[in-house]
Amino acid sequence: AFRLSKVLQLTLAVIKPDAVAHPLILEALHEKILENNFIIVRRKDLVWKKEQSETFYAEHSGRFFYQRLVEFMSSGPMRAYVLARDDAIHHWREMMGPTKVFRARHTSPDTIRGQFGLTDTRNTTHGSDSVESAHKEIKFFFPDFCIDRWMNEDEPSFR
Ligand code: RTP
Ligand code: MG
């Protein structure tokens, strides 16, 4: 039988508070998602409490940028998407560009961070970096969304 999971991969994409604060940037990023043939499976606007930010970035605790990262990510509204397409994880990370804003602006000015990144921390977007982290992160942002069920539905829902 035809299975979506044979052709589509899911990723979590997040538009961080620096970009959500600017309606034109938020709109431009939404358009970019559609132009790049992603299917928007789920979408949610949310604000993190500091504890949620700490939990999500626990792997970075102890790094010099951890405190400012955690505070930045809980400083205002974010928009999270579950996106689907072939090779979604890699493709979205390619679109984001390098983490470091200096590199992004100089070597990849056409990427999202190259265009809109403000600093190494306020860098506009997040994207899952592996299948395992995509599953974990989608669960963190969309606890009611069941990936396996969605992948096996005859008529999967989009919102
Ligand atoms: P991400 O995990 O968000 O997809 O980004 P990444 O792999 O490109 O970067 P990573 O090293 O995992 O860092 C996670 C997030 O922490 C913030 N950061 N700030 N020097 C700094 O101030 C610094 N370095 C990293 C960024 O928001 C980065 O996306
Ligand atoms: Mg990372």
C-alpha cells in the first residue's frame, strides 16, 4: 500500500522571538516555507516559560551562551511548525544557514540567518538536526500530534 512515510519526512521548524517580533519577517518566512514545497502539517504560536526553554536546551546547559539562549527563547512569542516534504530535515537546515551570524552573512547571504539573523543567539529559526531529534522535538511542541498515526492515515490532516 502507498505510505506517506516512504516519501515524506517531518521536521520541527521554529521561528524564534526575534523574527516573530517583526510581522514582515514572519510573513516572509511563512512564504519561504510554502515556496520550498513544504506541507504545513501543524502550526502553533506559543510563548515558553523559562523552564520549558531550559528543558528544550538542556543539552547546552553549561555552555557559555546557555543563560542568554534560555532567556531569549522565553522572551516572547514563537511560531512552531511541523513541516513535511522529502528530505525535510536537511532542506530546512540548508535554508536556515549557519548558526553564527557572521558566517551566515558573509558566506551564505541568501539563507534565512544570512538575511535576518541578528546575533549568534538571536538567529531567527530553529530546525531539528536528525530524525531522532525531529521526533523528540515535535513531541515537545505538539504533544497531541502522533507522528506514526499521521504517517499511516489514508487521508492525513493538515492545519
Ligand atoms: P539549533 O540547534 O538551534 O538548530 O542551532 P544549531 O545546531 O545551528 O546551533 P547550536 O550550536 O545547537 O546552538 C543552539 C542555539 O543556541 C544559540 N547559540 N548562541 N555563541 C552564541 O551566542 C550561541 N551559540 C549558539 C543559537 O540560538 C542556536 O541556534
Ligand atoms: Mg543544534
